[in-house]
Amino acid sequence: MSAVSPTAVAGKHAEPVPRSAQASRAAAYMNPYVAGAGLGLVLLASFVIMGRGLGAAGAFSSFIAWIAQMISPEHVEANAVYSDYLGDQHPLKAWLVFLVAGAFVGALVSGLMAHRFGFAVDKGPRIATAGRLGYAFFGGALAGIGAKMALGCTSGQALTGGALLNTGSWIFMMMVFTGGFAAAWFVRKQWI
């Protein structure tokens, strides 16, 4: 017997929609407070063991520097932007590359263990899959450009900077949430 979840669209009651067999046997989500405390412990372990915090943007910069070096080594050597990523060691041996790879593998294993792994595009009923993917690509590109301009990503600012009690990091995160809530008003109808 599969579980069902009723849906309501524009104030009208719609027929119950059966959930997939995989979703009905998926493990319950972790309590967000427990997950947050666990993330804090991972951040603390990162400081103690590696001497630095968490972040992800540098991993992608290392990857791009590696690709650029394979294509045009002369250009890379003459460009100061790549100098931070092309030191004495191979760019893909950077700490953040292993951090991002570990996060990916950990998420994959977690999804498989909880029976949540699958390929899907989460979207509301009022937007096509292509539109949703287009918005996701555009938003991701803006976030990547912003992370490069800010010399760090949201996770680095929020987790590492926040843990170090950096005033700029706390102001940044307040503005992220303020901007997110403000922008949600404009796109809310795509999700309901």
C-alpha cells in the first residue's frame, strides 16, 4: 500500500497524489538542530585537524586553473589570478578540492542509505522543467561570479567567518536571508 499526500491548488482540493514506492520507504529526515550541531562539530574538527575552516569556491578555482594550465601554460604563468592555485603542488591536491569531493561522496552515500537517491527536477506546477533549469543555471552563475568577486563563497562566509565571529560575515549572512526572503515574493507563484 503506498502512502498518499493531498494537495491543494489555488484554494481548491485536488485528488490525492500517490507517492512513489521509493519515497514511501525513504528514511525520515534528520532533525535540523542535530544536523546543525553535527555541522558545527565538523567545522571544529576542520579547524583542529587542518588548521582552516570550510568553504567550496576555491575548489572550483583550482579546477579551472588546472584546466587552463593544460590548455595554455604560458597564459596561466603570466596571469596573477591563477598564482594562488598553482603553487608547488598540483592544483587538484588542494584542501578544498578534497573537501568538495568528500562532500559529494558523502551526500551520495547518505542519499543511497536513506533511499532518496534519484534524478529529478524539483519545481512547482507553474514552471516547465527547462525554465526551472534555466533559472537554476542563471542563479548558480550569479552565485559563482559573486563568490569570485567576494574572494569566497557563502559557506566559507557563513560557516568559517561566522565561527570566527567576523562582523562582515554576520552582516553578509543577515543580508543573504533578507535578500532571499525579499526575492521569494517575486517567484512564489512558481512553487504554489
